[in-house]
Amino acid sequence: MRQSTYHFNREILLGECGALLLANGSAPIVYHFTRSADFISSAAVAATLVGGGLCWLVARVYDKIKAKTFTAKELASDIGYFTPAAIILGFGVYDPSIYMASHYLLVHGAGDGVSVLLGQLLAFALFLASLNLYRLLLIKFRGKSL
């Protein structure tokens, strides 16, 4: 595996760790105030967006600084290519998957923590596969490596 592929996937995985921590940390809090499966699932989606985005950005900056390739222009370019795809795939693949899976599990009696965790794992697997396909297409057609 090429080093850039490793860093790309590690950054996404670290972003997912942030999403996982924030979503699962918020689930019991939201559950304390409401037992609504709709509200708990929606809160999990919002928490993953915040936690994932912040942790991905920190990991990306860290990798660029460590490799001594950090420039604001290059980071802006990476964000310009990554963010639209991540948003589209996030709203089109990740969020519907986590919502539907966690909602299904909640309705069928699974607890809030288990439902959010399993929904997030499924959603992340689909999201990671989609982003890697995007990355390969970006390299092939634009010559841009993330």
C-alpha cells in the first residue's frame, strides 16, 4: 500500500474515531431527555458530523506537518477536493445508513448505545469504501492525490 493511501485511510479512520466518540457520548445524554428513536438517531448523525470533521482535519494537518509538506495552499486544495465528496457521501451514504440502522435496532429493542455503535460501524464501512473509490477516480482523472 502506498504511503499516501495509508495516510488517507488513517485520517478517515481517526475522523471516524472522533465521530464514534462524540455520537456514542451524546446518545446516553439525549436518551436521558427523550426516548424518541427519531431524535436519538438524528442526534447521532449530528454528533458524527462534528466529531468526524474535527478529528479528520487535525489528523490531516498533523500528517502534512510531520511529512514537512504542510502549506496552507495545499491544505486548502485537499479540503477543496475532500470536503465536497465527504459531504455528498456523508449525506448520501453515511448518514442515511447510520440513521436507518440505528433506528431499526432501536425499534426492535436494542439499547441506545448498541444501536448507535452498530449503525455507525455499518455506515463507516460504506463511507470508507465510497471515499476510496472517489480517491482512485480523482487520481485517475484529475491526477490529484489525497
